[in-house]
Amino acid sequence: MPLLKERDRQTLQQEFSQMPHRVRIVFFTQALDCETCGITEQILAEIEPLSDKLELVKLNYAIDRQAAEHYGIARIPAFAIVQLRENTNAEGESELVEHDYGIRFYGVPSGHEFMSLIGAIMDVSTGDSQLSPASRALAAQVTEPTHIQVFTTPT
Amino acid sequence: MIEVSEFPDLAQRFQVYGVPLTVINDSLRFEGGAPEVHFVPALMSKLGITTPASETHRDESTGPNT
């Protein structure tokens, strides 16, 4: 049974129609010992077809270790949201290049976090945080790699 | 973004008793949510940043050399 209602799908389709750049969701999962991997996959799989600029890549956390390390994933369910930009390589061929803003989700993106997920997709697509000039001026002072974790619950 | 009820080890490690909880570099904590105008300065002050970049530039341009 689908989680998204038809009305929700239409609203999301309209929202996603504003996406300037393509977005890839890199999802890490495994079949065993992961209680919430299935529901997380279902949510992502229902979102993906709502825009031709969205793509879902499903990786096995136990097998695709190199990718897990590349994205810094140490627990599941988890996904990275990255921007895809067309780039012309040295041979003059067009290729898609990932722009990783470091955004990761751990656990089921439901409740309020479903809206955080949609917001993150839109922010990654535009490549714009939508922060005020004052906030940007402060954040511009950060010169070291900084790890920010936001803990939430589904309610 | 971490749905903490699924990761009890993290809840224990970072002593998550209420949400949202923001943890910077595994040690600096900001509890609760706030509008951007308060939240961003609060986060930045945890990193020792209180002066916007533009003001720093202005300070430089109006410094002893000008």
C-alpha cells in the first residue's frame, strides 16, 4: 500500500518541478538486522518517480563498503542527498558530476522529517541554503570542516 | 539529520533527552529549535564565531592603514 496519497504526490510533483539541478539520493540499506530500512526505502522509492530530475541509487551497506566510506556512512538506514551537474570532460563528452554538500539522513524520514527531506532535496537542487545574508556572513567565518548532527524524533 | 529513536547508542553517547538537539563536532551542544535569526548566531557562537565576515572586511578596510 502506498504511503503517499495522490494529493501529496501532486503537491510534491509541483514542488519538484522547480528543481534547477538533478539530485541523486544514495541510499544505504541491508536486508538483515535493519528494522527500519524497508520503510525508508519505500518512502524514497515513492518520491523518486515524482520528478525526472530525481534519482535513487540503492546500495548494500554490507557489500558496497567503498561507497559507504566515500559518503562517510557508519550506520543504516542512511542516505546522502547530492546534486548532479553536467560537466564536459577532457574528451569533450558530457558527464554528470556529483556536488556533495554533506547532507546525510539517518533513520526513517517520516513525520516532520519528511518535510526536512523535501526541503533538503530542494536546497541541494538549487545549491542554495536560503539563509539570510546575516547568517551567511557568520557561516562564512567557518574555515575548518565542521560536523553538525541534528537529532530528531518522528513526531 | 538523525532519527534518534532508531539509534539508541547515539542517544546514549550524546545524552539526547530532548529534540531537536544539535551537536557540533561531537561536543558542542545546542538544545531546542529556534528561528534562523537566533539559531545561526547561536550555533556559530559555539564555534567562537561572533563577527560576520562582512564586518571583518569592513574592520580591515577602515583599519589603521586607511
